[in-house]
Amino acid sequence: MERTNLFLNISTAGRAYIEAEAATLNLAAGETLFRQGESAEHIYFICSGSTGVYVRSPSDEPSLIGVLHAGET
């Protein structure tokens, strides 16, 4: 949480609560975190490494639209 400005205005107690509820998820290279069109149920932060952001074309081909790196918001 220290790497992002998203929580700057949240109290120390509020940050502690969020950290207590958070879980770590490690993905292998090429593994999918979620797919286009799925309902959002979580918020994700990249703590290390990077991830590609893809959209599917009408022909169902993935198209890279960006790369997110650790600490970016």
C-alpha cells in the first residue's frame, strides 16, 4: 500500500483494516488474473513484476493495449 497514492487520505486504522483483509496472489508468467466481461469482485495491486492488459477483438483474438508495472495506479 505504500507504493500507491490511492490510500494517502485513509487513516492509519483504515489502512490497517484493509491490510488485514488483503491477500497475496502470485501468478506465473502467462497466467490470467481475470477475463474481459467478468464481474469485478476484488481490487488488485501489482507488488512486483508487470502484467499485460488485453482486450478481445470481435474475432476473439487478444490485443495488448498496455502494460502495468508494480506501484502504478
